[in-house]
Amino acid sequence: MTRNISFRRSQGHGELWGKKIQGSPYTVRVYDTGRVAVSDMPSSGLLGQPVVFDIDASKAGSGNIEIMISGGEIACSVQNHGNYWFTASFLPVSIEYHTIEMKFNKEHVPGSPWRITIADAKSMTVSGRGLEYVQVNKTASFSIIMNNLDPKQFAVSILETACNTN
């Protein structure tokens, strides 16, 4: 006779109707896909430049992470930092949306799949006085012309560098 038994982590023990189950106790690996955290997932990337994101599975329990880029057509590299912390990256090879699917023990992690817009930097033009000299505490501006690209899909980062005015 076969019976299916459902239990929660706190209820797993080796008796059924007061009788010991042969081979028990059983070791069960417990996991929670909802505790896999993905950070720094970009909404866009550039052709030929790595797209990089971080994964924290340290609170998710035991399991395997699977990452598939554009249906498995693009290779994904994963660097293990230990303690279930990872950095993943892939190199876009075409100007189109790339889909990132991520699963933990064959179940989608929160947010998966992600859709990343890939553009060719050669199709963009950046110009303006704000790219040259910028006075401290003054507003500066520049223009980005994005031929046939949706500007809502791209982020611009202004990186501050230390300057010495002495």
C-alpha cells in the first residue's frame, strides 16, 4: 500500500498511526525559493559589455540555482563567493531583449524572469558642455541621442570622482 504524506518542516517524524516507519527518520532538505535575493539586476545593457548581477541564496536553504539567458542560447558565468553568495554575468551578442530566467530547485525565484534591453553604443550620441568642465555645486547638462531606442529602458549614472582644488 502506498500513501502520500504531506508535512511541514516542524512535523516530519518517523511514525504513522503510532507505528515506526521503516527506514525512518528521513533526512529532508528544506528550502524557500522566496528567500533567494537578486540585486543589481540592470534593466538595460550594451552590446559586447557584460551584464552583471548578484545573487544571495544564503537564507534559502539547500538547493541548486539555475540561470538561463535567452532560452539557453547565451552562456552565463557564475562566480561563487562562498556562503551561497554569487555574482552572475553574461555577454550580450545581439541587439534585442534578453530574458534572464532564474530557478532555485526548479522553481522561479522572485522577479524571474527579467527582461533586459540591449543596445549598441554605436547607435547613441552623447554631447554637451556638461561632459567637459563642470563647476562644483553648479548644474551641468548634456544630451544623449538614442536612435530608435526607448529612453525609459536605460539608466544614466553620474560617477563622482575626487578632485583637488588646491
